[in-house]
Amino acid sequence: MENLIQLTSQFGWSPNLNTLSIILPLGISFYTFQTLGYTIDVFRKKIPAATSLVQYLAFVSFFPQLVAGPIERAQAMLPQFSRRRYFDFEKASDGSRQILWGFFKKIVIADRLAIAVNPVFEDPTLYSGPHLMMASVFFAFQIYCDFSAYSDIAIGTARLFNIQLSKNFSYPYFSQSINEFWRRWHISLSFWFRDYIYIPLGGSRKGPTRRRFNLLVTFLISGLWHGAAWRFVAWGVFSGLAVGVSTTQSKLIAMGVEYTPKQSTHHRNQVIETKSSDPVTVGGEAFLPHPATLLRIYSTFAIICVAWILFRANSLEDAWFIYRQIARDLINAEAYRDLIQLMNVDHYQRKTACILLAFVCWEWIFRRDPYPFQLKRVSALPRWTLYTLLIWGGLYLMARTGTGEFVYFEF
Amino acid sequence: MNSKSHPLQKFILRLLAFLALQALVACVLFRFTSTQNSNHYLAVMEDKIDRLESLTGERLVILGGSNTVFGMHSDVIEAATHYSVVNLGLHVSLGLEFPMRCYLPHARAGDIVVLCPEYHVMMDESQQIGDPIVTNQLTEQWPSAKKYLPRETPESLKQFLDHDGLLLAHQWVSRSIKMIRGRDRQSDKLYRRSSFNEYGDLVGHYKIKSGELTAFGGIPTPEEALLEQTASIINRFANQCKEKGVEVYFSFPPFAESAFEDSQSAISLTETYLREKCKIVYLNRPTDNIYSAHCFHDSVYHLNGPTGLTQSTRLAKSIMVHR
């Protein structure tokens, strides 16, 4: 909203925020994606035009995902509204579990991390390199737990009505390359950009140089969608370049003895052409990851954190300062000692780090499931005990941390 | 009944069973953890107010957080000033205004009030307002505290769920954790109503060996708006006291040397700001009340018995200087 006001003021029109709230209601950017996708698909004759206004409006304004996605496709959603629906006990139970998991991630992890992250990004000049590094890692998990929590709640709520929404996050931080990350992070948006921007631009059909250019343009638009600020532009450019480099690198790796390709043929228009080289299970099949796998996961995560600094910093100058400070203190033992001392003193940060570590382990153990709280192989008594612990644990922490708005509500 | 309605029926029954389980958990937590304890640390507030009401002569009332509870020998001050002393201090997390609100309805012409708030309560927004969990505990242990607290009773179910309900849940769970861990340490034996004397000073720690001080990370430089808020609360209180014929003195709290080093600029800024904005009598400077770590009992504000005596003697002298 603020971005629009800024933009229109360049043309001499400064609209009132209240007026804009009426003209541009809640979730406008998300349902714009859906309606655009529908219009283009109908124009391309990929799907027939909807014949029922009610079904079309239900598709556009389906309440669980209206505000922050997942961005649904008409070809997946419209048939679900047109068929006769019935109540499905299994889906509703599973949906309820997913809602509970979403609330837990938001209240216990994301909101807790926000308290540790916000002051650091408000004034990064007060913090040492290791502290800024820790805040960047915390932010990476804050935005993940916050946004994926919303998706979990939306998907779970839709399942209560026997409507299947698309998966939006699939353990992105266990990705072994930037390409894989973007296939696992905000999947519905990544694939929307792939189908409606990257492919029409030519995708990978016009050679490697043009492919890299197309990737860059796609990510640049994605960055601008997040906000009319230079840091988002820089974030988009950085992500586009990272995917471009990662594509080349993955191709080289695939030629060696790395993981077995899942399929031998490549879709000619994939944003990330090395999809076939993804392991079947994120992070590999083994319970304990191979050191090389771990190294790949770690390096991917580190690059993603570098990008998140651009995303979260208040300005490009702040982001630049954070990079410089981290680089300067990289081998400064004193700075690390200070951070350890602070962690010894600050129980909140220490507990937050422990909760985060437990969360990462939990996700790793259950990474084969669509979401890590499905508990398929767990009997009723421990399951209900776990739900109870989650609910009361959430209430306990909520009284201390309060609840913040979902990060993606502003986009 | 249509056969397709069975799964929904099954789902609703399971949901009701689950909700019943949660209600049962809430009842169990409430039954075993939420009982009024007449010997609770916070329950001593009732005794303090009783003393304040019962004294007929000239009174000297000390207001602050737990620094006044630990570091005050009211009998020494009483002997030196010939005023009947009431130590109304209790807990920093009750907020800056709470002790003021407790005193004002009982204020009498001729009283002297010594304000001695912790630095945190002057420089940290959440501490300034008070911790709702602690205030909630206070009202549980001493229901009359409600009339001294600014919080309103919830007007709607939503407000209850958003605020008070959450606090209750937090309290139940945190007490359950303590019970499971069997936490009945020395410190819990000290933080009891029976550890106070008739003036409202904590005396239980005189016989206990001082432990390690609670870790302290230094006070960050406060924003001006926060100091403005602190000054406005103090000025409002001072004006109300003046109208009732009560004199207000200000004393900076005792503080550990190690913690002072990391907080010096914040404290200095606060002192300058208060002296400029609040025209009341200042009994001392922050640097006058800095003691080395071994003079404290368990935190950077909690003086041990002997140092508390020194501090009280000095405080009494400075009060007499301004009489």
C-alpha cells in the first residue's frame, strides 16, 4: 500500500491510506495472480472458461488462501468447486493437524525469533559480525516458519472442506542447490513466475545466455513484487544470478557421481533445468546425511541467508553495512567470544536457539512427509499427548511473546 | 441418517473429545497450581498497606522495586529521622507506577516519600508498564491489588482470550513446570511473605549466604520518548503529593559496579534528563550507590544485609540534610 502511495505521488496523486484500503482490499496481490493466471490459461486455451460465476468467484476468493496464498491455478481449483463434495474424515483430521502445526510454527518459533531479530535489523551498527550472522540465520527461519505456517493453516483449513490446495513449502532449507531451494520455497509463486513470465520470455529455448537473462528478469520482477525498494531489486538480482550460477554448477555436478537423476528427460521450459537431479527425498535418503550432502545443504543455506539480509534490512546501506561487518569479524575470535558470553547471559536467545535446533531436527526426521506433523506411524495416545503439549506450550509462550502479523501480509 | 454424514459425526465427536481433554488439562493445572498461598512473596503487599493505614504519626514511605526490599533497614532510618517508616517497595516487574498508586489513596499531609525505582523500570518500556504475568500473580495472591492496578477487567470474551486467558494459561504451565522440576530451592524459601519484617523490609537473606549474581547484560541507551514518559509519571506523582502536602525525595538505587560499567552512559543520560525535567529533591547521585559485587545477595540490585545497613544509614543522613 505504502509502495503504491509512493509510486502515485510521483505522478502528483497522493491517495489516502483508508481510501486505498477500500480500493485495494485484503490479499489483492495474491488473487491478482490467480485471476491473471486464469485469464492467460483461458486465452491460451489450456482450460475452458468457467461456466459458473459462483464457482469462479469461489476460486478467486476462497478464504483460507485469499490473503497470502498458496497461489492456486484454475485448472486445479475449478474442478474441485464443480464436483460434488463430501466430508472426508481422514482429510479433515489431517487438515486439523496441519492447522495446529501452522499455529505452533507461527506462535512458538516465528514470533519468538522476531523478538530476537527485529532489534538487530533496526540498528545493525550496535552489533558485532557474529551477532549479525546469528540474526540473519534467525531471520531465515523466522520468515520460513511465519510464511509456511500461514500456508499450513490455509491448506489445513481447505482440507476441512475437502478442497486440496497446492503445497507451498517443501523443506526448502534442506535443499542442496539454489535451484532446488526455489522449487521448494513459495512453490506456488515460483511456478507462477515460471509459467507466466519465464516461459513466455523464452525460458531455456534460446541458449544459455538468454536463459540466464530470462532468469534474471523473472527474479527481478519477483523482487519488485515484494516492494518498490532498491533492496528488493538487489534481492531479485542476487537470487536470479545465484540461480543462473547454480544451474551451470548443477549440470557439472550431474555429470559426476552425484545423486542419481530421478528422471532422465528434462522439461524444456523448466526455470531450473536440473530438476531431474534432485534427490527423491530432500537431503538424501540416509537418516544421517553424508558430509558432502551436509556441505551442499550448508552452502545453499548460507547463500540464501546472504540474500535474506537484502530482503530484511531496512535499506541497501544497512544491508551493505551488515555484509561488511560480518566479513570484518569473520576471523575475529573476540567477537565470537562476546556472542558466546551474550548467549550465556541472555536466556531468551539461548532458549530460542535450542527451540530452533529442535525444530530443524524434527523437520529432518519427518522430511519424507508432506508436512512434518503428519505423524502417520504414531498411535493415538502419544499423538494426542503431543497435540496437548503443543497447545499448552504455545499458550505458555504466547503470553510472553504475543503474536505478530504474518510477514507476507504486507506483500 | 445419511451414511455420508457419519464421517462428520465422527469428526465432531473426536473434536469434542479433544476439547474435553483440553478442558480436563486446564482443570488439573488450575487445581494443582493455581491455589492462593498466604505465604507468597507478593502477598506481603497486604501487610505493607495495613501498616501504612495503621500508622498515625508522621510517616516516611519508601517506594520502589525489590532494591528497596533488600537494601533497606527501615529501623535505622526510623531511628535517625523520627518518622515511622513504611517500605512499600516489592517487585520491579509491577511497574513504575504501581507503588505510587498504592501510596496515593493513603497519602497524608506531612508524609515524606522516598522514590527509589530501579534503572530498568525507568528505561525499559515493558518494565515501565509492568509485567502482566507478575501483576496477575499479585491479584491472585492479594485480590485487593486490583484497585491499585491500571488494568481494566476484560469486557468481552475476546479480550479475555487475548489477554487474561493467555496469562492464566502461562501461569498454570509455568507452575506445572516448576512443580515437575521440584523447584524448592533456597531462593524460593527466601522469597516468601514470612521473610519480611514489620516495616516491609526483607530480612530473610541476612542469615543466608549470598549466591552468584543473576547474569546482567548492561542497560542499553534509552530512547528520549521513554525517559519523557518516566519523567511525566514522576512529575504527575510529585504534583499529586504536593497537593496533599507530601514531600517527594528521589534516591538512585544501589547497583553493582560490574553492571554499572556496561550501563554508565544510559544511567548518566537518565540522571541528566530527570534532573532537568523533574524538579524534586535528589538525595544522591547514581555513583554514590555503586557497590562491588560481593555486597549484593543474588542480583545487581539486591544488597546483602551488612551493605543494606550502610546504604540505609547514608540514606537516612541525606534525608536529614534536606529536612
